[in-house]
Amino acid sequence: MAEGSVFSRIIAGEVPAQRIYEDDQCIVIEDRAPQAPTHLLIIPRKPLVSLAEAEPDDAPLLGHLMWVASSVARQLGLEKGFRLIVNNGRQAGQTVFHLHIHLLAQRKMPEAGLADDLQG
């Protein structure tokens, strides 16, 4: 359950973390096991377990998380290239069961030609 997750403890100030950004709806921290030179986590203060468990009234919060990701990327000069990832559920690689968005940048992450056949 998200209420006891490490992210809830970070939000509460019980576990130290370098906060890159915070507001009344979310915080942004550096990932402790980065997969790219820039690897941030955008974490809502509301303890949603996963994206699949979000309700219709969570839509404004979900939009805000995306906006924060874009805003932080702009502030860091990353607007020309970054990737956002949400792992939903254990089978998708989710290890902390408190919804969060990974922002990865400054590492080439090709799509392995997935759209090659769609180009004119």
C-alpha cells in the first residue's frame, strides 16, 4: 500500500532526499539508482498505488504531474530530449507501490526502428 511506501516517508520528511522541486501536489527527487545521467522521479503527495488505480477525480493531479515533468525538464535545459516512464504493476517493473513518473535524459534511448515503416 502506498501509504507506507518509501515515497510517503520521503514526502513526510522521515527519509532524506534531495528535492529538485516541490509544490502542494508533488515532489521531484533524483532516483537513487539512475538509469541515465539525469533520472528524476515525479511523485504525487497523494498516495496513489499505481496509475491503474487512479480515479476520474485524479485526472487534474495526473495532468499536473506531466506539467511538472515538462517544467523541470525546461529548467534543466532538457527540453530537446527526455523520456517519461510510468511502471504500472509488478509485471511492468514497478518496485515502489506509490505512483511516480521517471524522467530520464542525457542518454540516447532509441526506439529500435519501431516507426521506420511509417516514414514516407
